[in-house]
Amino acid sequence: MIIYFKTKKLQKTCSKKNETIKKHGPKMARKIHQRLMELKAATCLEDISKVPPPRCHSLSGNRKGQLSVDLEQPYRLLFIPADDPIPLMEDGGLDWAMVKKIEIIDIVDTH
């Protein structure tokens, strides 16, 4: 998949190993880079496992429209589909097989 970042600061934090370690520590940095490699290697969002790890799933409530993959508990890598238009199925749900671009928006504890 093609990966974009919401901000240049987030891109720098996620792309440069030293920056990731500085901000999140070595264990979390390894997990962030692992998840980014998995996402980049996938052809589409459907290729990412919905069971742990990485447990890719849609969020709800005030985060509706966002998706996440697990990092170190309780943190998650949050992203949104970046395809234009966003691929939807007939029932209005996200067509995971057609999502080929994502935008990383945050690394947070969503609980």
C-alpha cells in the first residue's frame, strides 16, 4: 500500500528510527516500524490481519471512519483510507480489498 502521513512531524517520527526511539522508546519503535513495514508490503487493506497481531480494525464513536493496528498495549497506529474516492461497498461499508492508500494520522492510546 501507499502510505501518507498527516503531518511532516509524524512522518519524521515514524520514518527515522532514532526519532521513533527518542519519542516512543526502543520497544515501541520496533513495533511501529514493524507495523509500517506490514502496511507497506500489503497490496490492499484486506491483506492486513484482523486478528492479533496486528488486529486491524475500524474504530467507532468519535473516531468513526478511522482504522487502527495494535502496537504495544494500549497504543495503536491510527490511519484513514486515502484513496479518492474512498472505496465503499453497496451497503456503505468500507471495501477493504480496494483500499490501496492510507494516511497515518496518529499514535495514541484510544482507551
